[in-house]
Amino acid sequence: MDGKQAMQPFELVIEPLDGGVVRETWIDEGLVTFGRAPDNQVVLDDRTISGRHGVLRARANVLVVEDCDSTNGVRVNGERVFRKTLFSGDVIKIGTHNIHVRVGSRNPRGFL
């Protein structure tokens, strides 16, 4: 072993609060944009969400959410944030959607 820690993927479970379809997406490393505009990696059809609402940045086993100067903001565990490091179990609220953050393997039994 070279002493480097293996990358842990981040699972995002996107839950519409109106009872719509729950979706999942994964981030291993890099940047994921979210918002209403079709050029985002995570598109959310919700008038209360800005076109480019925010970004998620994954690097070196750290996941950070950033608000892209959205109109209605980003909340993590109920607190409005502009930039915040996320942990497994955190809930991001944007518009009428909750995004649940999980850290671990892509095998559901491997979640931390």
C-alpha cells in the first residue's frame, strides 16, 4: 500500500417533497451543478429553484456544497449556507427538494 486513502463515493438521494420520484446520483470526484436549467448535471423541475442554483464539489473524500447566488438559497440541516462541508446524514434543502448525503461504497451495505 502507498498510504493513500481510497476515494469514498458520495451518494445523493434526491427527494421531491411533493411525493414525486426519488432519484439517486453518485459523485466520486469533481464538480456537479444543480438547478432548473437543462445544462446542469442534476436538473430539478421546480420554479423555486434558480437556473444554476448551486454546485457540489468532491475532492479528496470531502464534499462541499456552494450556493451560486440563488434567489431562495441553500439550506443544510435547516441552516442557510453559502458554502459548507457536508457529512454523511446531512440533508440539503433547495426549493421543494431534499438531497440526502451518504458516504460509502456503492454497495448499500457499505454505507457509513
